[in-house]
Amino acid sequence: MTTHRYEIAITWTGNTGTGTSSLRAYSRDHEVTADGLSPIAGSSDPAFRGDPSRWNPEQLYIASIAQCHMLWYLALAANAGVVVTAYRDRPTGVMIEEPSGAGQFQSVTLHPTVTISAASDPVVAAELHDRVGDYCFIARSINTPIHHEVTMRVDDGAGATSE
């Protein structure tokens, strides 16, 4: 078994002068940093007094699920002889908030549009999405149900695609 270690830093930048003297007294702004990488400007969701021009944890959660799915899908496709020529996803998530303010994600749905070469098997290409959950580190680490609504396209080699 191999162990991988990840380190980041979260720095709150939202002290507007009086710290957390009240819920309205401070900004939710923060930065996510790691050695050698550009910082991510973060905040809370605008529904929770956050800055809509900054990434919020809920968006980053969905992004991490979609990124992991895509990267494993591409690896599985390569190993299965499926040539992917384009991949785009527009994932969505549904989060429920309880009266207490606590909550959790009810579901995440990935909406990948995958283009494969004409020589690739579209049935195998579609089935690979169901296998990703066995490998994706993020999907294996969470209990949020992840659904897939895949659009498969075939590249005819001349720049045209068909579904």
C-alpha cells in the first residue's frame, strides 16, 4: 500500500476590523494555497454571506468529484482502447440545509459530454463511467450519491461529431 500526503493552507482574510464580534462583522473571504500553486480566492456561498466572485467550498466539493471522475475515466478509456478526443462536464449538486443551519449534499450529478474516435466502441465508452466509482479516490471517500447523465459523441475524424 502506498500512502500519499497532501498539504494546503487556508488563511482567513476577512477580518474587517472587529474580527468575529458578530455574524455580520466579518467577511467570509479566505485563500486556499499550496506550495508552488496559484492561490484560490475563497468565500462562503452568497446564501451564507459570501462573496459571489470567489469560489465557495460547495463548488470546490463538486469540482473535486468531477475532476476525479474525469481523470479516472480518461485512464480507464485509455486502458480499454477507447480514444477520447474531448471531454467536458457541467456537474451539479443538491445540498439540503436543516433548520439548525447544518446540512449535507443530497446528490451530485455529473453531466459529461464525451467525444470518442469513430474506431472506439461507444458502448464500452459509456459503461466505463460506471466503473470510475471503484477507483476515484474522492468518490470512494464520500457518502454523497453520485449520478451520471452522459452524452456520448463520436468524432468522424473530419471534425464532425454525432451522438
